[in-house]
Amino acid sequence: GSRVFRATAVDRQGLEQVPYVVKLDTHERIARERVGVESVEGLLGAASPRLVDYVDLETRGAIKYQFATMHGGEVRTLQKALRAAGTPDEARRLLTNVATRVLARLYQRPRREDLQLFSYYGFNPQYAQSTLRRVSALAESESGDVLRVSGLPDVLPHPRRVYGRLERFLADEPRETAVTWIHGDLNLANLLLDESGNVWMIDYFWTRVGHALQDLAKLENDLKFILLPLPDDEALRRAAEWDAALLASPLLERAPPGLPAGLAADPELARVHAAIEVLRGLAARLLAEAGFALPHPAREYRVAQLRYAAHTLSFDECDQRQKRLALASTCRLAGLLSEP
């Protein structure tokens, strides 16, 4: 619901000023974002927008941001930069640059804390039926605790294996996990890059101390189900095979399994896989810095992935094949998390 503008200005002498960004929204949302920016701008330095000014009215508010060196060439979202990346190595370099310049600075000194992750990620029996209705609308067929997805050969676990038993999952004891400062809603459009390699993070409404793997799970989700194009059912089948391999290991290791030759020949899939390798490496590093032994059980990452994969079923940014891939991933995650 925010209105965001990139603005240019001249002073009274006619001198061109550095471009800035103005964001307008409700008073409550602008005030919350201002608190988020002020909480982490010291950590991020020039990678954070500089809060130049703000306005508080009775019902509306506004923030004026400036970004260091944004005037020096084209600025693109990470999503556009990755789509233009020609090779897996180029995608890997883009993500490594983002991880080094921004994410590693935000995720400093992760610590251990008890979290009930199903509760933390907003799983609620009250909303389970709406999620299961979206599942039914996308599924080719359903029977008991399994379903089929059009274009895929496998019979998949039905998400009701988790959503139908949420009260039991929500009754689980909190488990120790890693927490740190997080963005809270990190997607490929909330990271900006310029031609010189500078990186900025934007949109701090959800910024807080939280689950250290949350942002990384959200970025991986968007790489798989928004960035990856699926022009036909054969591409969908390859992507589902790849996603199943990513989910198969019970351990969160320093890197996901390598791509088999048949999948590595798909340039789009190979590019996204290279980006995910960087994210998984950062996830492992955060766990190690928090004092967990590696490799680490993948359960907590799977809870985060289920939250975002299921939410993707309602995304406007995805086409129908991308939603079917997200449904297949939701099914596999539900099956894995429902195991003892």
C-alpha cells in the first residue's frame, strides 16, 4: 500500500541535488519503518538509506531517503540483475556481493535463543482452510493424504499432513535456534545494486531481531518460484526434480548438492542454483557463529520454507507453472515435517 517515488531536485541556485526517494503511507507504517531504519543503519553504513527527513501527520506519514552514490549510474533491483546474469558464475558473484556488503553486516553476532517456529512464522489453525483451498484449486487431483500436480509424475504428500494438525505442531516445545537482526521481508526487489557494485537494502517495516535463517529462506523461495522461468511442463518437471533434491537432505550443510548433468544443462536452473549455493553457505556460517555444530538439522529451515512456499500459492508475481512448482515444494515440505 505504500507509494514510493524516486525524485530529483534542484536548489534555489539551480544546482542539481543528489537524487532521493520519498515513501508515503499511513502514520503507523511510516513510524514503524523509521524505527527499523534507525535500528540498523549503524550496522549497514552506506548500504542503508540515509534518513534525511520525515513527516508525521495525524493519519499519514512520509520518509525522505538518500542513497550514497545512487546518482552514479543505473540502479537495478537484484531481481533484474539476476535475470540479466548470463552465467551461473555471474549469478554467484551478484549474490556474494550482496552477502558480503549487506547481509553479513546485518547478521552480526547471531546468538542462541528458544523459538517455537510454527508460532513464529504465523501458522494458525484459523487460516489453515484458506491455504488448503488454494492447494485444492491448483492440484490436478486429491485423494486422502496425497495429491497430484499437473505436469509432474509423482504422487505427493498432501499439505493437510501439516495444516490439518497445526494445533499439535503449535503445542511443540520451543527449540533452540539462531537469532540476529533481520530485514524480515527480504525479497529480490528489496535489494538494489548500481553499476559500480554498490548495494542497498530498502523497506524496513518488518526489521527486528528474529530467526537468523528467515531472510535467507525468503530469498531462496523467490529465486525458485518467481525468478526461475518455466516455459513448459518439461521445465517444470526439471525444476521439481531439482527442488526435491534440495529438500531431500535432513541436514543443512555448507552447500546444497551439486546439479546432475541433466539439470546443469538448463542454464536458467543452473543460474538460480548458483545463487542458492551462496545463500546456503551464509546460512551454515550463521549457525556456526551461533555455536551450532555443522551440518545442522534442516527442520528449522524447512519450517521457514513451508511458510513461504505455501504463501507463494497466492502471489500475483508467479505464473501458473511457478505456482505448481511452489505447490509441489509445499507438499514435499509438509511430508518431511510431518515425519516423527
